[in-house]
Amino acid sequence: MRSLPAHLHALFLTLCAVLWFFSPPAAADHWPARKYDAGRSGASNDILPEKLVRIWEYDFYLQLEEEPSAEDAEPPPQKTPEELRDAITHSNLFFEATERSLPRTNTGEEIYEPIVQGETVILIHPDTGRVTALNADDGEVKWEQTLEATIRFMPVATENETVIVACDNGTVHCLTLSDGTPQWEFDAVAALRRKSSQLTESTTMPIAKGPVVLGGKLYFAIGGWPFSGVFLFDVTITDVPPGETPTYQFLELSDRRQRGYLAAAGDKLFISQGSEPAIVLNAATSDLDPLQYDTLSFVGHDLSTAGNWLIQGDHLVDLSTMHSERIGPGGGIFRET
């Protein structure tokens, strides 16, 4: 197994474009979620060739500008390889001792990494709530959907050929991968309001914990405003009829109001608590347990997990002994050997 090379990861995030590289000898695989999988391992089963060839480019600048009104208008000049390398060099894309900010377009909009499912590349435009699907072979736009709410977490593609997007207003959208057709919508704030008399019609709650799919269920959390609490949702996403509301349950977290992505492996869901040890949910029993390890010297709070191991920021934790070791400022990835 081989992880994405540093230069390929950087090109995903360049300030001027999101690029995707393919070579015919390489076996096609997916990259369906942030850092590849539910565990956020950061490594896939793809075998990449030694030499990568750029065959198309998606320019966020171009997509956010008005298109020429005349059909025969001159297209904008293509960026040279030197210009692209210069953008990467100055865009703060590589691992640092502290967590980096995302690169931005000329309008100030953040640029997130894409996800990939089969021959479809999915991009989000966070500030405008736009989801764009590109053909992986040629970069042509397959479809676009505007969800009319900001998006602050990367979407996740499922084995059911759908894409799930969690918007900042607490609403989750399920779109068909092939053409972007809405399949169902789940309003987590409304669901919580039906169960709690303390929430008014004007109550809003953003997504607080980024979505992850585990065992046919979608997990995410909303909340984080002062005094509002943080609520973890468990939504069944298999066999949901189009237009229907999926079944769900939720529980309140004893949370430190730190936003981040959930990570999952086996039947365990790991929930970041910022600079404190993570807490773990047993998906089979719905029991919540705080982990016990010393985080005094930890830098960063991103979680990744595989087997009995957990990466939190720049430390590796052995979950069988709760012993931790520093592994470097960039954290790490999990690879099969």
C-alpha cells in the first residue's frame, strides 16, 4: 500500500487550482472521505506510478468569475508549470509544527481537498454551499448542486453511490453520485427541537463534528454555541426511500466545543476533545468512555485511528496501554505492512 506523495497532496490544495493526476497503469481506487477512510488513515491501496502526468486542471479562480458572454470569447491563459510550482511553494501547504490554515481563492473562500468515488471527483465551495462533480478522466463538470448553506466539513461518498454533505446550518443532504439528484435531507436541528422543549424555532446549531460513515450509519455532531451543548447523531443511511427522512438517534456529549472530524475503526467512534484526550463511542452499545492518556505535550487535535492505535495531533497513542509517543509535527498515516 502506498500513501499520497507529498507533492500530489500539495497539488490537491494549490491556491489556483485543484489538480488530479492519473496514469493508465495505475489501478483505480477511491478516496471517499477526508484522509481517505473512516479512520482518517491518510493512505489508500492505490499503486501510483513513479511519474505522474497532469492531464487536466480545475481553476477555482475561473469558476468563481463570470463566464464570457460570447461563445467565441478567448479562454483565460493556462498557467505554466512554473506558475503552478510557485503557487504551491508560497501557499503554506506542507506539514508544519502547528495546524495550517486552508489556502483561499481570490474571493477569500477556503479551498478544501476533493474526494473521489470511482470516476467522479467531488469538490465543495464552502462559502457558497456549492457542490461540484467532475469527470476524473477529463475534468469536465458532470453536475453541480447549490445547497444554500455554507459547508465547513468535507463530504463523504458512500458504497451506495451517494454523496453526503453536512451543511453549517445543521442540515445533511444526500445526493446521487451520478447526477447530483437529491435523495433525502435530514434537518438535525429540527430533529433535536422535536425532542427538547428548550429549543425555540429560531435556534440554530452548526455542524460541530465532521461526518463519518460506519456500518451503514452516518455519525456527526451539531452544536457548540455557548449553553447549547453538543449532540452526536447516529443516522441510518441504508435503504432510505427518496424524499423520506432517515431514522436516527442522538446523545449529548460532554464536549469542550472544539470543532473537528470524527474518526472510526471497527465498532469504535473517536471524538476529538481539543487538547484533552479523545472520548470513544462504542457503536454497538452506544456507551461513551473517555480515554485516559497524558496530552500535556500534544500539539494539534486531528484524530486518526487503526487497530489499537490512535494518532492525536503530533502523538501516537497505544490504546492497549495508553502510552503515547511524539511522532513529529505533521502527525502520521496508517499503512498496512
